Amino acid sequence: MKMLCFVLTCIFSTQGVFSERLQVVTTYPYIANIVEKIGADRVRVIPLARGDYNPHVIIPKPSYIAKLRRADLLIINGGQLEIGWLPPILKQANNANIQPEEKGFLDLSMCVHLIDIPTSVSREQGDVHPEGNPHFSLDPDNILIIAKTIADKLCELDPESASFYHANNAEFARVWEQKMKEWKDKMESIKGIKVVEYHKIYDYFLRRFGLVIAGTVEPLPGIPPTSKHIGEVERLIERDKILFILQDVYNPQDASEYLSKRLGVKMIVLPHDVGAVKEADGIISLFDEMVRRMTQ
Amino acid sequence: MRLKYFVFMLLVAVMPSVRGQDNPPETQIKTGSPFNQSKFVPDISMIVDFSYVSRDLDNTQFSMLSLPGLHAPIETSQGDEGSNAHRGFNLNYGEMSLYSIVDPYFDLFAVLHFAPEHAGLEEAYITTRKLPYGFQVKAGKFLSGIGRMNEQHEHYLDFAERPLVLNAFFGDEGLNELGARITWVAPTDLYLMLSAEILTGENEASFGTSGFSDQNGIVNISESEGPNLLVGYMRSSFDIEDAAVLFGISYAHGKTRMDENFSAPDGEGTALDASTDILAGNLTVKYIVDAIRYVSFQSEYMYRSTEGSFYNRDTSFTVEMYALEKQQAGFYSQLVAKLGFRWRAGIRYDLLNLNNVLIENANQSFPKNLARYSAMVEYNPTEFSRLRLQLNHDRSKYIHTSGGLMYKPYTEVILQLNIAIGAHGAHSF
């Protein structure tokens, strides 16, 4: 009887729980920040994963299920970045509105062009993504496409606020294009240089600003460096006159530190998402901080 | 006039094709069967588990071990021998799973379990995709959601085998039944899930549906047809900073009907007609230290109560009936930590703390406080391969001899290799 009362209380209290604002859940914080820019106070946005963790291996906390249960819209990065953690909790959320192919589901990888699509896949190649490199959000040009896609989706779900979302998107695009000029000017000084990255996570960013990726510290995606491979990277750094090793915040840094100390190349720890470092507290400051760390 | 019109129309119709000849359109010729359905192949994965076992007990003695009053020896229980049964090399199992979206309304999941000598359909169920108001239905043969670990597949366990209490109450293969389940997730900030299952209840360790009768027709208990077992559970979870706390309570109520040679035309036999209740609670606290490391504490307690009639038939077909009562309970607690990119380690303590078996109110004095101590270290080259070294010191098992129960503690070291290929779905928390 007590249990029944509890259940009934839960059911009836939902009327208070559901606010009129659109409930948006995003897998990563960068998506949440773009939604905030466009939806402002007309949406309530909740990111699931933390920005300073490995986006491939997020621990699917049961509390995420409660967040998904009440969502009107789920926005994912896609490109199989969430394949290791999202499917079971999305299934357990029992929310028909946000399942793939429904109106309340948006896969951002569908709106951008992915690079490095492998012609053949085998797990011999490590943690390979059959649909291409999923870290497309680090191309600043893609952010404009993503923002537009999100604005269109919000309009579809909440047509009454369509003009509000479009206006916010236009304003965001204006600010972003200004920022793009600023970043391109700053990055001009290091255009064409060759760099090594720990994991193939900054490829879109580096390509956009004309930098050359000479190699990776990990021998294969998701496989930690071996001494043999570090030896190869050492020779590569010396031969190609590599200036920077780009290290993410979540992988072990000892291999990059070793190479940096031994060969005198600079190791730069770059954020990859909003919240990865404390300076990157929004989508604009994320790119500000990446450019600052690359050029200082 | 009509002819002119016809010629004009003909020219209009032909013109595009004439123009087309100047600039032939690029046509892509696709080869292959027009009825190819390879894009609809379900997600298929295969998991294989091997081990090398070193144990201070020979294989024959090991096969005779039992938990008195709780779990029968391996050699008399149905099915295969279970994992790590032999000293030296073991091929424990192969597990093939198939998953696909059926149509807009259902998903289908099936698991084929292969032992070296035989194969079986371990699980096969559908789940709904589109029920409103936070409901989902599962139907078919599946692992019950009772407790915490019962639902997890063998390859996902943190240790080489299931905890003693799960083994004692549900057998080596867990509470795996034919039936249906409905779950409801509350639309609240706090995660709250309620679930009810209606199951056949054939599990031989706690339940059972067999009818029985003796030759003289003194006892005649019919087979219990239809759903025999009801399970209800709730789970809830919240986060404290970087720690996720998950807890749950479960309750099961079912009929227990067993026929052990009672209806047979010769020999001695026993039978049981009773009802069983299981009450269980579980707690998991997972503290995420950083992007790589975590520490996870998990514990489950289960209490089982059985009440009914126990029948004994001797070789001269004299049948005696006794009132039977059992109160049994146990728990496990484990601490598992991910220490590095590829390393995990853990310790576990198992205890069956209560083992009261009363026949006509006389306690049979079966041993209680049966314990096991385990420790393991894991090396995971990738998420698809795992090498685990586990040490068990088991102080819970006995051997039935002509002179009564013989206590048989033992120690074993298991080196386990678990490999997964194909498209295997991600695991839940």
C-alpha cells in the first residue's frame, strides 16, 4: 500500500515536474553550450558527459537514465562516438520520443562532412570509427552548421518560438564569424607547421588552420603507446622538425612528456570540449583557449 | 490537322532523348543480387571464454562439492558442469548474441550459449520501443532483473564466477525464465525504476513446477502449469559529486515443486511441494576518480524462505510426509578498482550466513556461515580482450559421504581469457 501511494505520488507530481520549457539533453557539453546560445531561456539543457573525460568511454551512470526519461530532445555527436555508452541507457530510459528516427532525436554527424572515412575496417587498426573521424566539432566552420541544425530542430519542436531561435542563431553566427577572423589571423603565424598529436582528435582543427599532422603518439587509435612506437615517433620528430606535441586532457601524458623532455619539443595540452580545462567554459572560449595555447 | 498535331507531339517526346545523345548521362551500373539483404544483418557477436585452473582438489572431488541444504553437487545437477570445472585447461563457453531492431515497435535480442558438448538458447526476448508514459515490456526467455548481478551476462562479471548466494539460490545459470516483464521509469530528477515480472518459475534451485505421485496414489500433486513465479523490484540512483549510488530492493514469490525420483517405479525418492519467497537488497557505489580510474563497491543480500511439505518414499513404497521450513540467507561484498588504462583489480567476500532447515520443527543443523574469499587482477589489452588472474579460497563446500558431511575447503587459481568479436552492444552501469 505504501508502495502504491509512492507510485501515485510520483505520477501526479510529474505535472509539476514538467516545465513548459523544452527539455534538451545532450551527450557532450559543447552541444549543450550551443543549445543554450540558441534556445536561451526557452529551453532547459542538460549535458550528460563531463568535458574533461574521454568522450569514447563515459561511464553510463543510472542518473543519466532519469535525465533521458524526461527529455523532449536528445542531441548526440554521432559518428559512433557514443556507441560505447549511450545505447543501453537510451534503451532503459523508456522514452519513445527521443529514440533514433524520432522527431526528438538529433545526430549532429549527419549534418557535417566527416573526414578519414576508412575504406575497410578491422579491429586490428585499433578503435577505428567506420563512419570517419567523429571529432568534427573542433572544426570552427562546422560549429556554424551545427548551430543552424540545432536551431532548425528547436523550431521544428517548438514552432511558436521559431523567430526567437532563428534570431539567436543569426546573432551567434555573426559573433562566430567575427571570432573566426580573429582565430585565423592568430593561427596564420603557425600555418604549415608539422605537429604530432596523442590521439587523432584535433585533425579537423588543424586542417582548418592549415597545420600538418605528422603522426600520433598512440600507435593505433585507443591503444596506449609502446616503446617501439615511441622510438618511431622520436625519429619522426627529429626528421620532420616537429615543433609541437598536442596532448588531450584525459589520456595519460607520460609518453608525450617523455618525448617533450627528451627532444625539446613543446607539449601543448589542448582542450577538446567545453569544460576540458577551466578556461574553456563555453564554445567560444573553447576555441579562444585552443588558439591561445597553440600560439603563445 | 490531327496528323500534324501527332507529329508535333512525337517530336516533343523524342527531343529530350535526341538532346540526351549529345551528352550521355553517366549511368552507374550496380551489380549483385537485386534481392540482397546484407544491410539488414543483425548485430552479431561471439564471446569465448578459456581458462587454466590450478586447484588443491582433484576433479572428482570437485564435482562432488555441495552447499548442504542449499545447492546440489555439480554431478547431480542438470546441464553442463559449469565454468572452470577441471584442473588444467578449460573451454568454458562460447556465447553468440544477436540483436536487431525488428520493426518500429520491437527489438529482438537472442543469446546462444555453447558448452563444449552442447548448445542452447540462453535468452531470446523482444522489448518494446514505443510505449508511452515511460513503460517498456520485455517478453520471452530472459534473465530476471532480481537483485543486481543476476541480469548480467557471465562475460561482464567482475570475477570468474557468480557470488555464492546467487549460485545457491538460482543455480549456475542464474534465474533465467520464460515470461514477461513490465518496467516503468518515473519522470523525476531522481532515477526511479519499478518493474514486475511474471515468470514460469522452472528454476530448480529455488522454484520448480514438477508434479509427482506415488504408485499407490496416496500422494498426488499435479504439475503446476502456467506462470508460477512473480518478481517485483525497484531501483533508484543518485549522484554525490563524482560518485554514482545505485540501490534496489527485490521480492520474489513462487511455487516450489520438485520430484527427485519420487514418481519412479523403483528406488528411493523424495519430493517437495512448497512455496518460496525471496527478499533481496543491493547497493553499488561507484566513485569516478578521474578520466581513467574508478573505484566501485557492490553488495547484495538475499534472504530465502521456503515453507511446505517434504515427501519421502522408501523402496517398499511407504510414503511419509513432513512439514518443511527453510530460512536461508547470504550476501557478497566486492570492491573493484580500475587502476590504470588497462588494469583492474578487485576483492570479494562471500558469506552464506543463515542456513536453517527445519523438518517437523527439528533443525537439521546444516552448516552455516559458509565463506569464500576472492581476489583478482585483470589486464585488458582492449575492450575486446581480457586476461584475468583470480585467487579463490573457498571455505563453503562439503562432500556427502557415507559417514555424513565432510568439510572440504580448497584454494584455486584461475587464469581466464575472455575474448569478444563482432558487433557487441555496450553494457549498462
